[in-house]
Amino acid sequence: MLGPRLLLTFFALTALLAANIAASTVFVYYTASASLVPQRPEVILAEPNSPNVSVTLGPALASASVVVYTSNFAQLVYNPDFFSSPDGWYCAPSASLTCYWLPGDQGASGGVISIESNTSIVFDESAFILQEVTVPNTNIVRVIVNVTLRGDWAFSPTPPMVYEVGLWDPQSSAWAWLVYDFPSTQYTSYTWDITPYLEPGRRYILAIGMYVVAGVWPALYVDSAYLSIETSSYVFSQPILAANVTSDRVLYARLKLEALSVNPSLNASIWLVNSTAHESSRITIRNGFPTSWETSWIAVSPPIAGYYAALIQANASKASPTNSSVSLVLEYCTLPQGMGACVSYPVTLIIDPRTALPHHSGSQEPPGIQAWRGGTTRH
Amino acid sequence: MAWIKNVNKAKMGILLLSVLMLTVANASVFVYYTSSLSLQTSQPPVYLKEGSNANQPDLFGNTITVTVGSAGASASLTLHPTYGKTYYKNVLEVVNQDTTNAYTVYLRVTDPLSDTNVASAKVYVYDATRTLQATLDLQASNNQVSFTLPAGATYTVDVEIVISENGGSPVSPPSLTDGQAQFDLIYTAAGTTETPP
């Protein structure tokens, strides 16, 4: 009787074992390892030394906090004294008249620019010194021009010349604004409100010169020149950060917008410019909302001495000097289009912190031509 | 005397019976059935492969070194990060060459990266549409994540290293005392509820 029972028990156990074997899971193990061999940073950040910009860099120059101050006042031309050079002014000479830089003149505050002839004028002529001016593309409240000059002439008791100050509009090839009058032989400061004559966003040429009748030996001396502009919005346009490559090879960089907390009226653009003036596309913010979150990639390489591999450029305008903050990432890679090794540095941009410095600073030279063209320097 | 003989016979009988009982009690019964185990090898359905960014330029002229075993069953990465976040896209690929069956793949940290200057060390797994499938924290001991690798699919593996700038210098590399991590890739047939031992 026990034999069949034992047999049944055996078959039951065997079936249970077989079921367990069928239900078991097979796991296959592979091993992987990651080893880190750290390197010093191949790109380091630097201060661009821009006015109205304050930069705090991390200890390894791999992060930055940038504070910028917008202003509703800007000096587009700021030459209180031609101290050591014509300071970027062009010369538009005539047949007999040309331009000189002088280290001083009686009654002048320092260096001056003169327009004069070495001989008596045969025909009526005019000549000018010129400076480019780009009006901000925002509502303009007031534009003021101020010039200090004097005239000098011989062989005539009355002035045989007039000074001329005007804004030439290259687009229409006409004067947008022009004044002229007899000059004094003593340095005299003249101020004009030219607000009605300018349009936002347009480029003009500020011209200071003279018109001379034939038969005289004239000269015009310019001691200072200003063109200041007040806008209804608060504006900023400067490099906010610089970057240098510490190796000897080309890298590829872009900017990304990570987060922002901004004034609803803020319009801003942020982009990269490399040492060969190649620009990336722009991160853009319109009325407080980002419309583009990243720039295109541009190549950055070790620059020649005195230059940066790349600059982060920003412009901004808004209705009031209230606080905004933007979190950016500067990303650089060893290969184009985000391949190879890619390193990200955090960059925080703060616009007009609540402890903002006073506005109306405006002490920068206007951007423009840095060569003295068409004239000579006379000492 | 006869009863004495009978008593002795009885004692002897009891003794013999006791010995016999002890012998029976200590005896083992062995029952033998025959079975066989045969090993039949096959190609692995899941294997590792160098990614498109493997052995490409790393920082300062170094190379993103990726070594995969000849059978695709092991991988070794050597990376050269710096301060900030250094990201290595598609250094490794996980391939399912089984076009019929999906597999569940586990990533498990077996030796975490414990250097305090490393703020973060992560492995990301993406599918072909760059949708994130898994994130493995290389700093967490025994951390385990999983994802399903569909039949015939290839997933890519990225590595992100974040090194703190605190105490750093632009002219010297970050100082790391433990710059290594190890992790296992474990796979099994999809659908099971068991986790790997």
C-alpha cells in the first residue's frame, strides 16, 4: 500500500520543482567604470571693463555675476577736451582747408582741433570735422548739442567766415539740422536743442566746420564737443563679459537662457562676438518674454594680444529702472554643434539692482572711427 | 541451571535485537535518478557599443576614452572634466539585437564616486528620440534604476560631471581624491517582476 503513495509524492515534488525552474528569471551582469582625470579650465571668464557694468568672477574664472545699470541719458559724443588726439573724428577737407590736432591754444582747456589753410583762400570753401552718431531706437525726450569754438582770420576787420554745426543725414543726403553764424575770436560755448530734428534708430553725422569766402586766411579752432540724448526708456548697450581661451586650439561656444525674472517692459538682446567680429544669433526678450532661448554656435580661438576670444554683448531697454535678472549659461565644446566635451559656466545677469547706482553717468566715448583721416597733426 | 541458560539466551537475543535495531535505525536509503546539464552558448541579446562621441577630443587635447570589451559585455570610460558642468553626449550605446523580445535593463552603482569636490555625477540614458529613459546617480551607493529596452532598439548613454569651483584656480585642475565610479548593467527578459539579486 505504501508504494503507490510514495510514487505520488515523488511526482508531486518533481512537478513543483519543474514549475519553480520554469518561473525563475535569468539576470545577465555587465560591468562598467568611469574614471575622471580633471583638467584646468580651457576657457576663462574676464571683465570687459565696460562702463556701468560690474562683474564678479568665480575663483576659477568659471562663473560670473554681472550687474548692469541702464540709463535714460547717454553722451553719444563726449569730447570735453581733445587732450591727446583728434579722438576718432574724421576730417572732410576742401581744396585749401584741412584739419590739424594741436596740443593747446590760448584760451582753450587743452588740446584742440583746427581747420585752417596754409595760404589765402582762392575760392569760397567749406571744411568740416565729422563724427558718426546713432540715435537709440526708443522714444527721444531731448537731444542737446554743445560746442566750444573760436575763429581766427587776417586782413579783414569783420569775420569773412561763418562756423557751421549740423547733423548730416546720409540716408537722405541732406542736413537734418544746420546752424551757422559769425564766430568770436575768443572761445565761446554754443548750445542747441535739436530734439525735433532726429528720428529714433537712425544714423547721422555730426559736422563742425566753417564756410569761408575767397581772399582770406582763416582758421577755426574747436575745443570741445558734446551730443547728449535723453530717452523715455532706460537703455544699456555694452559688452558685459569677456572670455579667453587658455589652450591653442579652436573651441565652439554659445549662450543659453536658463531662467529669467524681468521687468515686463524689458526688451533685451544677448549674443556672442568673437575676436574676428563674427557674431552669433541672439537671445531675445520682448516685453518681458523670451522669444529666443539660445544663440547659434560660433568658433572661439586664442586671440592676438590685447583682444578677447569672445565678448558677451547685451543691449536692453525698459520703461523704468526696475530690477530684472537673467540666468545664462556660457557653453563651450571641443567639437562643433555640441559634440566632444562640452563645459557650461553659469552667468547671472542682473539689470538695475534695487541698490542701483545713480543714473546719468554717461561718461563713455561714442563708438566710431578711431583713425584720424584726411588731416595731419601739427605740434 | 537450565533456567540460567534460558536467561543467557534471552539476554543474547535482546542484545542481538538491539544491535539490529540500531543498525536499521542508522542505515540511509539512497535513491538515484539520472539527469544531465548541458551548456549551450548563444550571442548576447543586449550588448554595449562605443557611442558616436567615443574617442573624440576631450579638454586640453585629451581624448574621451571609451573601451568596450570584445563581447560588448563591459565598458570603461576615462573623462577629463573641469570646473563647472562638463557634459559628454553619446559616449556609449546599449544595443538590443533581439528583434523579437524587449529586455528590462538595470543600472546599479557598485562603487560610488565619493569625492566631495564632485558636486554631481550622473549617467543619462536616452532613446532614439532623445527622450530621457533613466538617470543614474553615480554618487549614490547601491543606487539602481531601470528602463525597458525595446526589441531591436539602441539607446545612448551620456555622462554629466559637475565639479565645484570653490577653492579652485584657473591655472590648476580640480583636485580629486576619488575620481572613479563603477556600475553594473544588468538585463533580463522584460515583464518579470523580480529585481536582480
